Amino acid sequence: DTAVSQTPKYLVTQMGNDKSIKCEQNLGHDTMYWYKQDSKKFLKIMFSYNNKELIINETVPNRFSPKSPDKAHLNLHINSLELGDSAVYFCASSVSNTQYFGPGTRLTVL
Amino acid sequence: GENVEQHPSTLSVQEGDSAVIKCTYSDSASNYFPWYKQELGKRPQLIIDIRSNVGEKKDQRIAVTLNKTAKHFSLHITETQPEDSAVYFCAASIGSGVYGGATNKLIFGTGTLLAVQP
């Protein structure tokens, strides 16, 4: 299937832990993004990458570190998790302006 | 920075009626306006988009209109069906094309929960 995929789908962890979310797209797009959707459904961009290069960093705490090993993958590592990090994290990729979203990872920090 | 306001936050219509969702953006340089539909527990899915050189675009029961002067754009759904029930998001972007679109930051509205009553 051609798509944007993310793992894991659900992630439940304790405060203070470090966790990673992985994203892969096989659409051949050069650009990938991470978005955060909070409990009120508000969608906000966190990062964008173009061909492994960081382009947008939206004043996200430096506990969040994206990594792009190649243009088809964009992973998100989060250190020292806090309660406020609980949200759904969406990966997306784009060609030109049109963005396609992954299925999301629901992160719950206890 | 760019800000997108979306109204109403909730909308309930009878099956077969029309639904209209309105958005206003702040940055006059915005030139790309997509609409996403998000069903419960699912990903946002692009349903229609419009660029600033066009005033209206239609795709079957869905249409989007853009008023650049007023910085308004709207989603119109006709002959609504229960499966149209979802959260709808508008967004605005300043698309420069630089870095293959990576600088095209989508700013989303706050969403509209549409409920279509059978």
C-alpha cells in the first residue's frame, strides 16, 4: 500500500521516560512533518524536513528531537516525558503544498 | 504570525440539508487553502483545496469559495449524509515552493464538529 505509516499506534508511558515514534512514507515525497493534536483537537505543526534537512522548528521544547535518516523516514524522539506531552502525534508528507497524514500515535503520559 | 479562525465549532444539520463552515485567515500572503475531514480516531484526510488564483472549486457535493479581499474561505457541503459526520478543519499556508514545500507551514483552524442527523 502506498501510504504514510507510523508506529506505534498507542504509547502509554510514565513521566520522565524517553520514547520514540517512527514514521515512514512510500509516496516518494521529499518533505515530511510532525504535528501535535491536543485534547481539544487543535492541530499544530512541530517540525518539517526536506530531504533529511530540518526546515521548520516551531518553538518546540528541545526535549523533542526529530531525526530523518533518509527522506522516506522521519522519527520523533521525546526525552523526559511530561504530562502535557499527552496528545496524538501525526506524521505527514507532502508534494508541493498537499500534505498527507499518517494514522497518528496516541501518546499517554501517566 | 498567521492565524486562522474557524466557525462554527459545532454544526448539526438534518440529512439532505446543506452545511457551511467558514474560515478567516490573517496573513494576506497565504496562497493555499486545504480542507481536511477527520473522523473519530482517524487521520485528517484532504477533501478539497483551493489556491489563491481561483475563487471557487467544486467536487461533487463539496465546494470551497475564497474571497481574498476579505481573507475568508468557506466549505459548502450539499445534500449531507450521515457519513459526512466528522470534524472538519480548514488551513492556510504560505507556499513558497522552497525546499519542495517544506516551508509551506499549514496553519489549521480550530475545527468544526459536523453532525448529520438521519
